[in-house]
Amino acid sequence: MKRVFDISAATLGLLLLFPLMAITAALIKMKMGGPVIFRQERPGYHGEPFELYKFRTMTDETDDNGELLPDAERLTPVGIMIRKYSLDELPQLINVIKGDLSLVGPRPLLMQYLPLYNKRQMERHEVRPGITGWAQVNGRNTIPWEEKFEMDVWYVENQSFWLDIKILILTIQKVLKSEGISQEGESTARAFNGNKADS
């Protein structure tokens, strides 16, 4: 039932939100040029990699050594607005239809984090990752990594259709209030450095 709901809701979402997505894409093209879509490999179900789609919010500016500048320096005013209302996440509805993502589940993080998880934290990959999740509606980027992962595992252990509906409703409220977008002093969240010794 979860997969049927995901496909139905994501298809309807794409149809209803297409005008907003088109405007967002046009703004990115005008202010930052191409590409409009940011693609990045992320770990999916059981840690298997897939290509995640997001609207681009940062430039590709580099320093004198050819290294990308810090995120905060590459984040544009248009990008800040897009992130504020989570518009950058909308292309992930395509990932949902493809089966890479669910609407609700632990957020897919970076591939380089996989070796850093302890055994319990790895349980977050026992379900398909999601566009939003229990951690996103309970602090998002403002809570410590360990607390966020514990919420992810709690969701894996307690998932249900009605819990997903609750999370989706809370997500809409969070987006409208622009809550939890970034940690203090960061453009999003600090990098996870691992804590395998915890268990």
C-alpha cells in the first residue's frame, strides 16, 4: 500500500506543482545558468546507490587551487529562497516514481557516511529513504546527528501508513514556517564525522 500511495501522490504532486517547478527552474537558469538540476549519488534501500535529483541552489565557484568554495559562499540569494521553502526538493518526486525514494523515510545522506555509521544507525537503510521523515519534522538540520539517526531508526521500527500521513502533514506545516533549515552558523548542517565506537 505504501508503494501505491507513493506513486499516486508523487504523480499527482508533479501535475499540480509543475507550474511552480517551471518557475523555479526558470529563476535558476536566469540567475545561475545551467544546469538547473543538481544530481548526486546517494545511498538508498540497503545502502545501494542511486542518483538523487534536486534543484540547484549553489554555484560551482572554486578557489585558486580548484577546490569548491564552502557551501555558504556558493549559496546564492535565489538558492536561499528556494531552500527556505524546500522548493529544491520537488524534483525528488521523480525519484519517488522511479522507486529510488519513498515520500516518507529516513533522508538519504552522503555515500561517504556509510562506513561511519554504527550498527544501530545502519538500520536506517532497512527501508527506502524518503523526501521527508520523522527527523525532518522533529528538528531537521538543527538537531545533533546522533539524535537524528535515533529518530530515523525509531521510524523504521514503528512505520505505518498513518504515521506517514502524520509526517506529511507536519512537513507541510514546517515548510510553510521555514523551520529547521540550517544549524546555527551553517548553510545546512555540519558534516557527520562518525561515531562507530558508540556501539
